Amino acid sequence: MMNDYTFLHNLPDVPVPFINPVITGDAWKLKELSHKKYDSMISRIELNPVNSSEIVATFNNKVRFLSTNSKKPDEREITSFKDTPYGASYRDDGKLIVVGGEDPVVKLIDVSSRNILRKFEGHTGAIHCTRFVEKGTLISSSNDGSIRTWDIQTGDQLQIVGNHQDKVRALAKHPTNFENIWMSGSYDHTVKVWDIRSGGNKATMSFNHGAPVEDLLMLQGGTIAISVGSNYFKVWDLVSSKEVYQGIHAVKSMTSIHLSNSKDRFLTAGLDHTVRVFSTQSYSLINSIEFSEPLLSLTLVDDRKVIAGSAKGSLYYARKTNPVSVSKSKKTSESSIFNKHKNGKPQLNNQIITNDSLGIYKSSHLDRLLRKFEHKSAFDTAIFINKNIDFVFKVVCELSRRDALDIVLKERETTELDSILQMINKLINTMKYQQCGVLLLEKIVDFYHPSVFQENKQISTTMSSIKVNLVKEQKKQAQLLELSGALELLYSSSISQSTPSTPSKRKLEDDE
């Protein structure tokens, strides 16, 4: 019984069926459509969160609401600024925007009427970043080095969250429900993480980007962050508080970064006129497109259209020209699907993976993914596509041997996380796979905040089912231990009774 409980790290190499994924990565080939010319630089662009046909663009002397269709005329503009506005940003419902500026005043503006509803004063330098924390709170960062929060109802400053030693040009909100966790990037070369409830100028974490930080991005899940500045970007693991990657691709400074809706790509814009597309899994360059002018700002429309603003007043429109490519599985015989061998006959110690166990896949070569260290794609193929429990177990064994489980479990959408938890539930319900399921569950509990499991109804239901099964298994183990103890007593008793007693010395003497 206990032989079924072997730690995965101690398992020998197991034969893993390797197959091609059905869907390959999107190459994001971009083609320029057109551009519009304006009278001043475009420092920021943001897509309306409830109306994907509209963007708000911040210019040198005004804020404009523009169509995402380059052929449509401009709709509305706000010109009631004493000085250059910066950092216009929508509220989640698209009804309000907040704007900073060269004058150190934060302005709350109604989108429909274009009237300034309230002003927030307290900064002593130009305000480049303004965002909504939630419907009733604003956050701003300034050239004075401070980060401040504001109460929309009263107009009062709530607190000074923290300070940098130089201009603060970037703010990023935690992508989950932790609206109080924010990241800031400064020209003092540092990236800092703040809990805006605490204040007191004490950052939760601090990283050295090595150059002035222009923009920030926190990936889905909130454990990975990316900072851009100078001609490179850096990737930070917020769990281990370490730099995990540096990508040097640009000739001049990168100025803006944006995450795709699919969460598998991020885009950067830079002063070298180029928009680049990167993978969020490997951080490798996927594609790029070059425009005619230095770029300052960037946004995406439904992962189909890129809109970039330049330092010379041009608004560029580009679209994707290629669909997601689909690769067809090659037919192979069952005997060719075993232990990384494409052709040949199975040996005595090979484990044959039949077509039935591979589900819809009748070919090999997940091997290609693992040889390229595409661990997440390999894991996703097992969990979301193949779904065979034996297949999943073997893939997890291989990833555990490579110490790659942390990578594949981080940054998951709630739907993906629920599918993984459902598979864990199946593993826990099968005796020989229980240790595998428990290992995955422990890592997920470590990586994700408890609110992730509580606030999503489907995930909460799955976790409750896992808990019930674990309690049942615990009771079974207790009963087995009791039974094992009883059997040992019976065995000992039977041994003692079957062993003939040795005659005493006196009895032997009497017999003589």
C-alpha cells in the first residue's frame, strides 16, 4: 500500500508520450493601415473599457476622444487646460476620466459632458500618471517623486503612499482583485511595490531596473511584472523578489508596454519607431513593425489592431494579417509512440501509449516542446487538450524532474485554474496518482491568494470537492493504519502460537 506514495522528485525517468499541440502560437504579423497627423506629441493612449470603438489620447495641449477606425473623423476634445495634460485614463465604466498635467493638479472629467468635475491639489511637480484605484479613489504620481491617493467624493488627499528620489513616470495596478497593491517606476531607476493602505513611505518590494523606468506591466495573476526603460525590458518574479529575465531588443529607449487580451503576448513601443511583440511565456521576440516616427504610446483593440502615438503627433494604425495557425497531427502507428522514439519497435522496458489513451491525438512529439523548454505548452496540452489522467501524471513527473512546475502553474486565468484544479481532484481520487495531485495542489495554494479561491464560484466549488475528497482519503488512511496494526497483532499472535515451546531443563532431566 505504501509503495503507491512515492515522492515525485524521487521517481525515475518515466516514458512520456510526446505530441504536437493542435494550435501553435500566434505570429502577430502586423501591417500598417494608415496614420493621422496632429499638431503635438501623443503621450498616452487608452482604450475605452466598455466601448472598443473609442480611445482617449493625451496631446500636448488637449485631450481627444478618437475613433479606433482611422477612416472615421475625430469626435470630441477637451481644451480647458492651462498647461500640457498627461496620462488620461478611463474609469472601469467608461463614464469618467482622470488627467494629470504639467500644472500639479489632478482633474476628474465627465466623458459625456467633457466638464471638469473636481480638482485635486497637493503635488508640487508635473503629474504624469493618474489612475482609478476603484470607483471612489484615485492614485497619481508626479515629478516631485511622490505617489498619492485621493477621495473622489470629498476631493481630499487620503495619503502619500510613498516616494521615489526622482520623477515617477509609471504606475501599474495588480491585475486581480487586490486593488490596494500597486507598482511604481521612476527615473531613479527603481521599481517599487506598494500596499496603498499602509502609507508611511515603505515599499513592500524594490527592484533596480538600471535605467529610468518609462512604463510597467503586471501579468495576469500578479506574480510577474515587467518594467521598460532604456533599450530593454526586465522581468521580475514578485514571489521570489528576483529578476528572472532581461530582454535587450531595441536600439533606443522603450517607452510603453501593453498586454494582449489573450494574455499570451505583450507589446512594446519605443523611440526607435518600432512596435515589438513578445511572448509572455518565454519573453522571446515574436514579431515587430517599424513606423516613421519615434513612438511614445500604445494600445490594442480586440487583439486585432494596434494603435501607436508618436512624439511628432502621428497616430499610427496597424492590424494583424495572419490568423492563428493550426497544425495537423501526423498519423503514426502505436508502436512509434513510446519513450521519445519516433520510429522503431518498442523494447521490453518501454511503455506503450495507445491511441485510446492519447484521446484525439494519434501522433507523437510533445518531445519537441520539451526540447525547446516550452514547459507551459506541454503542461497545457496534457491538462486542457488530452485530459487523460495517466498522460497528465507522466507529464507532471517529467516537469517535476526538471523543476518546471512553478513556471507552468503561475499566471493562470480563473478558467484555466479551475480546469487544473478539476484534474487535481481526479488525481487525488486515484490511489497511485494521489501524491502527484497533492504536490500540484500545494504549489497552487502557495502561488495564489485565498481570495482567488473564494471569489470565483466555480473555483470555490472545485476546491470544496477537493477538500471533501481529501477528508475522505484521510479517514481511509486512518482506517488502513488501524487495520494494519490489527493485522500485525494477529500475525504476531499466530507466529507465537505456531512456534513449539522449548522443554524445560528439569523436564529433560526427569525423562532421563
